[in-house]
Amino acid sequence: MIAVEEALRLVEQRASLGTVITIPTSEALGFTLAETAISKINMPPFRQSAMDGYAVSILEGSTAYTLIGEAKAGDSHSYDLKSGEAVRIFTGAAVPDSADAVIMQEKVNRLSDSNIILEEIPFSNQNIRPLGEQCLQGQEVLFPQTHLNPAALSYLISLGIREVKVYRKPKVAIVVTGSELISINTPYSTGKIYESNSILLKSELNQLGIDEVTILKVEDNYQATEAVLKTALQNDDVVLVSGGISVGDYDFVGKALRALGTEEIFYKIKQKPGKPLFFGKNKDSFVYGLPGNPASALTCFYMYVQPLLKKFMGSKEIHLKRKKLPLSHDYTVKGIRAQFLKAYVDSNDMSVSVMNQQSSAMIAAFIEANAYIFFPEYSTEIKEGALVEVIPL
Ligand code: AMP
Ligand code: MG
């Protein structure tokens, strides 16, 4: 049995980056960049009007200009303005090389089809976005490990970058064990439990952007467990086993993993909930034996599975962050193990309270919880106002 911090360290130490793939930028949402992205073009690619108005070739001291044409967004034109001439122009349009300034239309009086009067004397480069103002062709614009959010995709596409190199996402198998488990599509019968860990874990994986998820179910039977685990370890990068990892007579996961040649990285952590967590490696695949109780499984997922998945996908920050907040009430910690308690941080981020229903069999507290309170080993009586360690979820 190892301490929480040691287990976290082992996960971090063993976690590795997934391989790099090239995909269309338009499909890269949620991926992490594995290269330095280089702009294909200058941005803007031409001197661009920032206003609807008039582009002028300045005539020193004059406010009267002659209109010789029009430049709309998207037009390619080659007006050759002489001093004192102007073209009607619209936002986003290319400013003729021979124009010095754009005057917004609100500051222009249009006397006729060909004559305008400016309300102010124009100055050079007014309302013109210079060529390459955002970035230049060949410039490094985004760096490895940048998380590709909607703005990043838009930026890359705007710079002509059609494909990106990213870290691939892991294929994950969820292996659900337990002879007591029935599907939600089955009428309830005594002694049975509706199987809910697969939707819990699959949903968490989906929220991390992992969509290649296979769910396998097996009864508490040694041969069947070994066979299913063998398949999962062959096909998937990460195998999440639910249940069957404790010390009961019908818990076969540990024995089956060992029989399949799995390296044990750790088994059992001095924590509550989630003491029987197993973490191992089998050839190129990682495997977690998660306790079957839903709240334990979820805590183990957040603390020990998520960092491995994030690292695989190239994230910089893999562990949940921690901070200190005052406890809003007295609390007596039961037992000597470190504890992850479902908690609620108030909306002003000023204090934190322990929620009801901490049992590892109860998932409901997680619906409202927005944090854990982490009590280290041997915590005892905690007084209201004492600073406690908070792990926002
Ligand atoms: P185990 O870790 O296999 O001993 O499971 C502990 C308890 O967790 C079981 O008795 C069930 O009540 C519950 N449990 C296990 N697996 C699931 C599951 N897939 N869905 C819902 N509850 C589960
Ligand atoms: Mg079981």
C-alpha cells in the first residue's frame, strides 16, 4: 500500500505521449499541437481597410477629394490614385497601394457622385491595417503543446494552415465486471444492481475528447475475466476495469492481470475512497483496476486516470490543481487514511464545505460537488476557518 503522493508521482512518471498524427486543421478541435505552426501567408495578406469609408491619396492641407471608383471586400483592383483623389472603400477591402489613408464615412460629406469633403484633414495610414500586422509569412505562430480550441482552429485556418500535427487520442476499453450487474434495459430483479459505471466512465472520457471507447462486460468468473482482459489489452491503449479488484473470493481482476503478464506499478493506496486501485502496464497498454463502487471509481478516475490520458494527448498540465480555502464548518475526519471528500466551494470562492453522502457507493454528491477537499493521512479534528486543501473539479 502506497501514499497518495507516491501514487500520483508514479502515474506521472509512467505516463507517456501518444504518437503524432497529421490531421486536417478543421478536425483538430480538442487535440494538442505536436509541432510549431508556421504561417503560410502574411496576415492581413494586403493593406486592409479597417472602416467603411473613403481611401484617399492625401493632398496636403486639402479636404476636397475627387471620387474615381469603388473597392469592395474581395475585389482585386489596381486604382492609381493621384494626390487629391479618393475611392469609395468598405471594411476588409484591399486599400490601393497609391492610397495613404481611409476616412470613415461618418466623417465625409458626399457632395455628388464624384466629389467629397472630409470633415478632418487625413493623416497617413489612418484606418489601414498594415500588411502582416498580425503575423508574417513563415512566422512561428503556435507552439507544441498548445491546446487547440475553437479560436486556435480559426487562427490556423486564417493563416492558410490546412493540416496540423497533433498527439493522437488513446483508444480506451472499459471492462465492467460483476455478476450482480444488469442493463438498464432489463426489468429489475432482487439482488441485482443497474450497471452504471460504464456510462460514468464513458461520459468522462467523452468530456476529455476521447471518443474511441469500447465497453466490455464480464461476470465474476476467472476464465471469462482473463479472456476479456486479454482482448482489451491487445486492442486498446488504456484499459479501465470496473470492479473485481478487491480481496473478495469473486474478485478475479488482479489474478487475471497477473496471469496475462501485467507489470504491477502499484496496487492499493492509503486513501478513502478508492483504496484497492490497481495501476499496471501490459506491453504498450496501461491498465487500471478501479473499485466498483461508483464514487470510488470516479475519484480514482479524476486523480489517477485523467493525468495519464491528458499526458497521452499532449497536455502540459496533467494533474488537477490544488489551492487552500477555509473550511466553513467543523469536521471530524474518520480513520487514518488520506481522504478525498466531495465538497462545495461557494460561488465567491471564499470557503469550502464537505457535502453529505460521502459513501463510496453513492454517486449523487458528485452532481453538485465542484471540488474535493483533500485531507492528508492522520488528519483529525478540523475547525471552522482552518485552511484545507481544495482540488477544484
Ligand atoms: P466490487 O469493487 O466489484 O467489489 O464492487 C463494489 C460494489 O460496487 C458492487 O457491489 C456494486 O454494488 C457496485 N458496482 C460495481 N460495479 C458496478 C457498476 N458497473 N455499476 C454500478 N455499480 C457497480
Ligand atoms: Mg464485483
